[in-house]
Amino acid sequence: MNDRRNSQPNDVLSFGPFSLFAAERLLKRADEAIPLGGRALAILIALTEQAGEVVTHKELISRVWPDVTVEDANLRVHIAALRKALGDGRDGARYVSNVAGRGYCFVAPVAHSSAKQTVPVIGTTATERVQKLPPRPARMVGRDDTVRSLAEQLQLSRFVSIVGPGGVGKTTVAISVAHMLIDGFHDAVFFIDLAALTDPQLVPTAVASALGFMVQTKDPLVSLLAFIGDKKILLVLDNCEHVIGVAAALAERVVGEAPQAHILATSREALRVEGEHVHLLYSLDCPPEDAGLTAVEALRYPAAQLFMERAAASGYGAALSDIDAPIVAWSCRRLDGVALAIELAASRVGSLGIRGTAELLDNRFGLLWHGRRTALSRHETLNAMLDWSYSLLSEREKVVLCRLSVFVGDFTRQAAGSVASETEVDDADEADVFDAVASLVAKSLISTTVINESTYYRLLDTTRAYAATKLAERGEADRFARRHAIFYSKFLEHDEIIQSTFGEHDLSVYAPHIGNVRAALEWALSDRGDVAVGIELATWAAPLFIGLSLLEECRGWCERALAALDDASRGTRQEMILQEALAQSSMYTRGYSDQVRVAIERGLALAEALEDRLRQLHLLFGLNLFLTGLGDIRGALAVAEQGGVIAQAAKHPAGTVWVEWRLGLAHHLLGNQAAAQLHCERGFALAIELGTFNANFFGFDYGIGALVGLARILWLRGFSDQALRIVQKAIDEAASRDHPVPICISLVYASMFSLCTGDLPRTGDFIEQLIAYAGRYSLERYRAVGIALKGELAITRDEPEAGLDLLRSALETLRAQQYNVLITLFIGALAEGLRKTGQFEQALFTINGAIARATNSGVESDFPELLRIKSQVLAAQHDRESAMNCLTKALAVARAQSALAWELRSTTVLARLLSESGQRDQARHALALVYDRFTEGFDTADLKLARALLEDLR
């Protein structure tokens, strides 16, 4: 077989109008990035590398899901997504061919070329979680002028609310406006359906989720505003009325604080906040009362046009006649021109005819409004229309419609059949439900939409509220809410991709289910609900919430479920999973708190008792991450070693890779650089062998962490050129994954490396990117690190006053977050700044505190540097003997750590002190011995400084 997998990593694979950058995991059409899920992209890379050859199902699955057992159906789903992204089959284009019984073949010609290596610009990119705008309505009757007017008004005023009664067509108009404006916003148009929310406090989270933004703070609105910043975007907030307080507050702040953000809201009432421009959407214009009205005259009015279009869709084949025109006009007026009411009535014309529909309509409305009032309000019209439509349903259709009212937002055919059937296992009964659903779709009581190439069903908010009232009148609301909760619990439990891990897969395809999962949890964990079902559902839903970056929400549901456990439920697998999810979501939203530690340790105890080694590994990953961030490096090392035993026993190769990387990082922080390099390189060799570089456990990308760790190890050992290449690779890898945490980590260490090597302009660029990016995603600890680095850079540039202010501010935040792993180095920089401003006593006190902190925590990798800084403070106080003793100790520690870079810095200071006391030969000899051990990095600041000093000493 002609295997193309030996292509260079920087090759670009071109086919049709597309370019595939495999190393960057990026697909482009011309200059436009094509959003594509991680699995689909991996499949594309595998197929294009062997273009023209059949790649078997087994080979694709083993490559794309190396550590997970999945069915062929999963592969088909991602192949379908890939074909859709490529436009396979449109205009004769063919890319991926199915070879029956064998696999798939990439059939388009593929050209190879070399990509120019560039530093990626890390900024705002489209993510795979972005919720797409619903399709443009195929045809909208009577609203074209309204849409144009709203589009103009929205561009001028930035905040417009479409206000009107239920069923008048607010959502249809809003979607049409959004489509008209989408080019002007460069596709940054986001549709947020608030009808799917049961808790108003989730409005900011829902908006963040639509933007593909991971909320990692207690206050999602603050995070959201920081993320939007000055980006030009349009938010369409649909169905605000039941969450109007929170929606109004959010809209007001977004418009007030994000200068280029636009909001288009739909609601039955105005939001009544500053900046809002209300557009009242009236009913469709109806033909006048005129006995001589002709068909041509009637069809000039949008209400009559809509009536006849829906009549034709229901099977009515005749054109409107002059005889029937006054009847259609009367029917439209009777319905007050309400679009939904007209659609519901006209959907009967296929079976009843125009006259039969009008007669039933007249009789029904006469009964409904007898003794009420002469003029019908639009809201009463819609309720009456729903009453009338409901009365015409068969008993089976009524039952199914009522039962389907437990669904919030979109639901699948399978979900409808399972929940609305009489029993949970009766296939014949499910078939009856499917027939009833099809009939309800035909009668405009249920709508359909296609999401991710699957058909979903939905009750309009007004229809759902009406049917829910009927279900309650039947006394069955709780019964079917329970069926609804059980369905989603089982659905999530048995989905292998969701349950395979926490946060390791792209779960955006499951986003349409989140509204129903929320509603089911709300009911099950309420006073009316079934707590046992709620605990089960919370357990299986936790990975979905994490996978969709709904971390604060996940934390809340886990806390509620854990609080509801009784004695029989404690110590179970469910509690173990809930504890893990609570720990992971809390770590990213609440910092390194005691709650996180308690949850991890409880989960570990349960995993050990239940002999669940895979879960033990996951929780050990989390505990190692927690202890590292907290600064307990010895504890983190012990946990990594324990993980190695478990990974070996479980025969978990990805776990073994993780163990090697984390052992390397622990040894690095403890100051054993030779051992650290050995473990990191061993981990990378194993990762390459296994193809598992993307080791994402407990929400953390260990591959990026290992790269930046190895870069710093190599710099400390004197290999700065090699370190520079690895730093660049870390930046490229992080940018290609488009996830904020690894991008921030890569920028933190890129900044530190550039600062250490003396490339100050590049350092400044990296730091500004870090601060902006972390601020956008509300990653407070990484933003604080960026500010601390900015302070250290200012001190290096001899701007100590500004640097001290920045460092103090950042250290306060880092202490509050208990993110201790980098604190000692920043305290050292603080002492350096104090020395430069002549505050020697305060500098000595500060550096002694940093040294004590490093000794107690085990973060000793910077110990030689802290001692060097202390020696300079002592020298400034004219205590030469103590300064020399401090340098001697620093050199001994640096040699013991194999940290040649620290050894050079301390030796350079020592050489200066010796020279100043007249011992120039001794100074030159000491410095030359260290300088001559370097084999690369001669353009870095420290080596340049040492070389200049050697020249001077000669």
C-alpha cells in the first residue's frame, strides 16, 4: 500500500477549494476557517493521508477513538458531519466515498505543499460549540417591510425588542432580521432560545454557551461582558417574557458596556430598560368585510396569503375562488390576523374545505365568547384557536399532545415515543405515538427542524403552555414529568461518548438536549419530584454539563444531588461520579478550595472501594492538578507515583503517558531537572507511539502542560535553542485546539521563557496577549499571572515602581485563588524591585519569605534564583561576606539541580563581586568554567552578559 503518512508535519494538503493544515488541525476554504468537530477533523486527516485508498472502519475507529470502545454508528455520524462541511455531493463535488462492508475512501485529488511556519495570532476564533442561527424561513408572508425596517433600526440603535402577543410571528421575524444582517456581522450572529430555560438565573450561562464561551466564575454576567469586549456581534434573545427580569438586566449591561454588541429581543412585553427601542409587531393585515371581494383582491392581504399557503400544505389543491374569497377574508378577521391562529385553522382546510373550516370556526368561537365581549383581543384569539384546534383532535392526538408538553425546546422522535407512550416497552404503542406526532405536525401544532442532520420536534411556547394546562387537568403532569426525567437519565447513561470521560470529547452535538435535561432535573429534585430519579439524572448529566462548559451549573446540580443522598445512596457509583464532577467544576469556578479537595478524596475512596481503576486514575489526575496548583509539590509527586501503579494495573496507556508527564513536572518543580527531563521525554516518546498526545484529563490539557514544562527544563539545563522550538510548538498546539486554558498556559510559559532569555519585546507581546485572552474568558488566575509577569518585565526594564504596583495587585489575586505554584518566583521579583528602589530592609524580609515558602512547599526549582536575588540585596547593604555565602549556596543548589542557567546567573554575580575586590583572575576562571559548558543559546541575554564580562575581565 502506498502510505502517505510519512508527509512532513508542516505540509498543507489541498483538494478542491480546501486547504488542510494537519499540524495546526485547521481546515480552510480560501482564507475562511471551516468549523469542524475534533473527531471529524481527525477522520479527514486520516483519509487525506491515504487518499485514493480504502481506510477500514476498524482503522479509523482505532485512530480517532484510541482509548474508547465505540460503535460504527459513531463513525457514521462524524463522516456525515465531515461531508456536510465539505459540501460533498453538491454541484457534483465528491470527496468521501463509502466502500460497502470495508470502510471509506477519499476520492478527490490531493496536492501536498509546504506551509510557512508562523507564530499564530491568538485571538477570537469560531469554536465548535457555537450555536448556529436557525434556518431562514422558506417564505414569510407580509413581513418583508417590517424585516427591512427592523434591520435598519437595529444597526442604528443596537438594541431592539420585538413585542407582541404569542403566535404573532415574533421569532420568525427575528430570525429573518438576523439572516439579513449576518454578513455585516461577519457571521457573529447568535440565536439564544430562552424558552428552554426553567431558571431565570441561567440566562447569562445560556448566552455564554451559545457564544462557545466557558464560564469559570461565580458571576457569569461579568465573565460574559469581558468575553464580548469590543467584538461586533448580534445576540438574538428569543422568548424573554418568562425570564424578563434577568434578560432585561443582561441586555442593558451588554448594550451599555460592550460598544459593538447589538441585541434583538422577542417578548410579549417590553424589557423596559435603558437603550431599548420597542417595535410593536401587529397582526397580519386582513381583507376588509366586502361581500363582493374577489380572490385577487383578497390575496393582496398577507393574512389571506398565509391562509391559502397553509391550506395548500394541508392538501387543499384548488386555487382560491371569488366565491370563497369573502369566506377566507371573514376567517382571517375572525382570527384577528394572528399568524399562528391562521396556520392552525388553515391546516384543517385539506380535510374540511374552506366552508367547513369556517362553519366550525364560527360555531366554536360563538360558543367561546358568548357573554364575554364583542371585540376579541389577540391573546384570547390564540387561546380560542388552540381550544378549537384541540377539540378537533382525536382522543389519541389529544393525549399525545398533552404528554409532549413536558418537553422543553427540541426533542427527538425516540424521546417522544418513549415518554408519550402508555408503557416504556410497548413498541406498538410507540408506533401509535409516532403516527400521532406526524398528524400533529401536519396540523401545525408541532414544528420540526433539522439539527446536526437529525430531525427534532418542538411545541411552540404558546402551544406547550396550553397543552401543559390540559395535562395538569388530567392529573398526569407529575407522572409524565417522571417519564421525561427517566428517559433522559437512561439516554445519557447509555451514551458511551458522554460517559466515557469528563471533558475529553466535543459534546456540542448534544447541545439540543440541554433544555430538557435542565427541566427534568428541576422537576426531579423539587418537592413534587422523584429524588432517586433526580440523583440518577444528575449523575449521568454531569459529563454533559462539563462537556458543554456549563461548569457553574454542573456544580449546582451536583451539590443538590449530593445533598439529597440518603444512607442507601451513599457509597455508590453515582456518588463517586457526582463527587468527581463537583470537584472538576468547582476547581475551575471556585479555585483550589477545601471543597474541591474533600470531593476528590471522597471520590477516590469510593473508586477504591468499588475497584474502579479508571475512575481512580481520573480522580488522581484531579488531585495531582489540585496539589500542583496549591503548591504542594511533594504531595503531587506522591499522587503521580500512585497513578503510575494504577495505570499499569489497569493497562491504561494514556494514563501511563499522563503519569510520566506529571512525574516530570513534579521533579522539575522540586528541582531535579535531570530526572524531570527523563520523565517528560519518556512520556512524549510513549505518546507518539500510542498516538495519544491530546491527553485531556479532568478538564486539563496535559500535552500542552508537558510541552511547556519540558521547555523550561531544557532552558534550565542550558539548552535554550531546543527550549525555544518546544515553546513554539506549545503555542501552535494550543492555538490549533482553540481552548482558552491551554492557550493561556502556553502564553504563561512563553512569556516566562522570553523573559528569561532576554527577548523583552517578545515578552511584552506574549504578556499582553495573555492578559487580554484570560480577561476575555474570565480566567482570573491566568490573568493575575499575566499581570505579575508584566510587573516583573517592568522591573527588568528598570521601571521598578510600576512593576511593584503590578506585582502586589497580582499576588493578592493569586493568594485569594490559592494558586501558589508560581508565587515564590513572583515574590522574588518583588524583592528585586524593592532592591532597585532602595528599600533594602523590606527587600531582605520579602526574599527571606520567598525562600521559606519554597522550602516548605517543595517548589524548589527557583531556589538558586531566590538565593541569587538575596545575595544582591545583601551586597547592596554592603554585607559582602553574607552575599558571598549566599552565592556559594546558590551555586551548590544549582549544580545539584542540574540547573546550568541558574548556575550561570549566580556565577555572573559572583564574578562581579570578585572583580570589585580585585580578584579578576579568579572571577574570570569561575565564570569561564560555567560559560564553556554551554553548547547553544549564545544569543540569549545571560550568555551575552557573561561573554561581555569575560571580555572585560581579560
